[in-house]
Amino acid sequence: MSGVFGVPKISGRNFPEDYMRRADRLLQVVQLLRRHRGPVTGDAMAEELEISVRTLYRDIVSLQSTGVPIRGEAGVGYVLDEGYDLPPLMFNSDELEAVMMGLRHVQVRGDEQLIRTASDVIAKIAAVLSPEARDEFIEAPLYAPDFGVEPIPTARIELKDVRQAIRGQNKLRLTYEDAQGEMSERLIWPLSLTFFAHSRMIVAWCELRKDFRAFRTDRVTHMEVLEDRYRENRVTLRDRWWKLELARREKEAAEKVALKVV
């Protein structure tokens, strides 16, 4: 008689720890494959899961025998076919703590709508967990306090409108005040909204500067969401910005090292 992922069910009042460890490990194998788009070698998987390659191969065979669509072979790599998914709320202890820590951070540093949404998410997740998992989730001993951190300057615009524009790839027309108090009109393609400890930034392509720019939300005095949409894929643009940003940071770090040497 089989249970989760084909692990034999064991009757009796004492539920063996070995059963739980293996069921959890099989879930981790599936999760690991879900994170990768290409083949993952058995050696790499075994190292991450901290098990032997032989044990991993047995786990792969067990998963395949229960219908989990894993393709591949020893020495080449394994891939989980697209379209396969697990029940959405099969969380282990580490995952529950990670989710709660992230949500608590949003409750502290998010905008008003995100703070409310984070509380709603906590309630929704807790409602469908088992009693034991619910207690573990709600009482997760991880926090993201803002003691000693200066309050984030209040944005003069609705950040939910920025997030909607990002999702829809709508252009934004801004009236922006820089650090010197100079005002300018900008037409931007919003790519991401970044929450720093002391500020919030809209990362965007600026049509005026014809380059990527970051705009502090507390310095935007007026914003209009346009029906006009930019055509280039937002994720592609964001990745291009991030590569340029990393290159800029590496250059600055190298220059600092050079100055110290001199």
C-alpha cells in the first residue's frame, strides 16, 4: 500500500520518522527540479540534498513510478516536464518560515495596500494548513523589525497604480523633483518598484534621457498612467538594466581599490 510519492504506508500509532524524512526528501527533489529550466545532474542534486547519488537515483525511480514526469538518465541530468505541479500548500518548516518572514517584512516596509494584502495572505495560508502547520506558520520565530530605521518618506503618488502600470507595461508621465529641487517632466517605461530601507524607487527606461533611471517615489509630484504601452518585454528590459547596474557597481568597486593602492 502506497502513500505520498509511493512511500509505503505504515500502520500503527507511532508514525516513523523515516517515513516523514523520505516523503519530505521526495518533495524536495521535485522542488529542486521545478527551480531549473534545464537538466540537473544527479551529482548536483545529491550535493544540494545532502544525500548519496545512489539514494537520489532510487528517489527518482520512486517518483517516476508514481507518475511524476521526470525525464533523464544517470550521468546526463534530469528534467521535470512542464505542466506538472504539486498541491500548492505542501510546505515544510523552512518554507513556512521563509514565507512568514517575507510577509512580515512587507508588513513593515510595504505601502498601505501591500501591508493589507500581506495580512490577507497570512490569513489565507493559515486557513488551509493543518492545525500543526498553522501553529508553526503563525508562530514562526523570524521577524523583520524596523527599530532604529528612519521612516520612509511618504510617496505623493499611489504605489498601487505604479505596480499596475508595471504589470500592464503602461507608460507613465511624471513631474519629478530632483535632489536640487529642479522640476522636470519625464515619460518613462516602469520596470520595477524597489523597496530600500530609506526610500522607494521606480526603476524605468526614461525617454528623455534615453537610458535607465531610478526615480524616488517621494520626489514624484504628479503621475499619470497612460494607455500607451511600451512594446519591448519588461523582463528583458529589467535584465538589461540589472547587467548594466552590476557592471557599474563592479567598476566603482575597482576604482575604490585602485585609489587605496595609490
